Amino acid sequence: MDKVAQLLKKQEEYEKVKQELDQMKKSKVVQKELAFLQDLENLLKKHGKTMSDLPKPTKGRAAKGVKAAPTSTRKKRKLKTYINPHTGEKIQTRGGNHNVLKAWKAEHGSEEVESWVR
């Protein structure tokens, strides 16, 4: 009996979907879109192309190989090289937020450490 109930339920669902499909086919919007697709396919066929030959829309994203504009217009800071004459240690930085550089400035003073720039 369980199988018969499933069959009846599926037939009912099928009839409902079939009615929805018929309503959609009668819709002017759907008919207009179908006509457009048919015209497009005819045009592609005329030129020896298929729908798969059409490029995919990018939806605002940059195309492959095209770099996006930089988000920042700020100029890069100059790379500075500091060489500690006491230890011979060398560091390179673009800013003052470097732990070793901060330690050197705390130990030897900012002016002296700035004189170590090469």
C-alpha cells in the first residue's frame, strides 16, 4: 500500500508541475526571452559559432590579465639600510616600526642610529 500512496503523491506533484510549466510557457516575458535566445542562436549559427563560444560575463570584476587600479596613491617609502658599527649587524627597513631598530635607538639614541644609514 505504501508504494501506491507514493505513486499517487508523485502523480499529483507531476500534474502540479505540468500546470506551472504550461503557465510559464504562456507568459509573454518567457516567450520574449525564448524568441531572443532563438534569434541569438540563429545569429551564432550564421557565423559558425555556438552558445559555448560566447564569453562569460564578468559582473564588474577585472578581466584576466588586467590589473586593478592600486587602492593607495601613497608613495612607497625609501628603503634604508642601517649598519650597527658596534656589532656589524645590518637591517633594512622602510619605516621606524622595526624591533631591532627601536632597540638600537633606545640603547644608542635616535640621532646616532640615524647616522648609521647607508
